[in-house]
Amino acid sequence: MSQRRTTAAQQFYGRWARLYDFLASAAPGLTKLRGRVADQLGLEPGDTVVEMGCGTGANFSHLRERVGSDGTVIGVDFTRGMLERARWRIEREGWDNVHLVQADAAAFEPRKEVDAVLATFVVGMLDDPYTTVGYWLDGISPGGGLALLDAGQSTHPYSWAVNQAFRGLVVASTPGRGKNFEEPPWSVLDERVEEARRALSERAVETNDSEHALGVIRITGGRLAE
């Protein structure tokens, strides 16, 4: 992502951090889905997990519950406004094993191999999701897991109305929405999600895919060979 696009995205998401936090925490059914995608990681007490594009930390409670007080949760995001809200959540809960890093999720390199990586509603914003997911997998210990929670257009029968609503949401949540897009942003999103899922399926020894919310929400989890 170019520096100009990165700065625009940081400003956009930073400006809407509080609203995003409310929607991420209060949207009907989303908390349950966050728990489901965390289950795909196969975490155990004492593990270290990195969340790429952690936003305001809506997944932290699910991850910390699974790694326990002896484990470590690392949240990575490039937007200061999002991280400020995440830090507020950490301090409110008194979590001393949840740490934040301001960095680009596509380039972040942990100091050592981790047990799992989580990305929720992130891969659709990556310029090269196939390569980035492969990069994440390179940093996971043998037997570790990676899980993706994403949204895309539904392929279910009679999904026209759902997809129209989804397209409107994508446009509203895309930085630079006042400009003319070279390609429909919902089509770009669909392509990127599929590329990310393909990268995971090619490297994992086992994968699990499921669809929710009339096919708009997808969960994909995979584990590496021991």
C-alpha cells in the first residue's frame, strides 16, 4: 500500500474508531462469531497469539480466555486511534499479558515464532493478500493455526437484497469513498478474501470453512503440519 493510501486509511479509521468499537462489540451475533473464529486457532493455555489488524481490541477477550494468564496476546494495527481505544480496553480490564504494536499487518515480524495468527475483516484491505497470508504462516510454529473472519457477497439463492445492502456498507467503510473507484470495491473485496483463503488452504494440512449471516460472513481456519 502506498504511503499516501496508508495515511488516508489511518486517518479514516482513526476518525471512526469509537463508532467502529461500538459496532464491533454490539452488532447482533458478531460476538458469537468472534468466539467461533478464535476456536479455529486451537489455542492452549500459555500460547502466544498475534491478531493482525486488531482494531479496537474486540477479539482480545476471546483470545485471552483461550491462552490464559500465562499466555500472550499481541495486537497489531497501523491506526493510532484504533490502538488508543484498544489500550483503553486493556487498561479497563487489567490485562497485563495483552500488548499492542503500531505496525502494518502486512509487514509486521514477531521476534519469535508464534502459536497462532488471527485476522478479522483485514485481508480485504490488503493489496496482496495471498503473499501476506503466506508471510503470516511463515511466522507460525509447526502445528500452529491461522484463522480468518471476513465478509463478502453472498452466493446463496435469493441473496440480491442482502448483497445490495452489503455493497452499500462496503462503500461507506472504504477510505476515499467520495472518489470514483477504478473497480467496484465489493468485487475487489471478494477477490482479496478468496486469495487469502487460497493461500491458507495451500499451506495448511487441514482447513475448516463455514458461512454465516446468509453467506455474507465467512470463517476459515487452518493448521500447519507438526
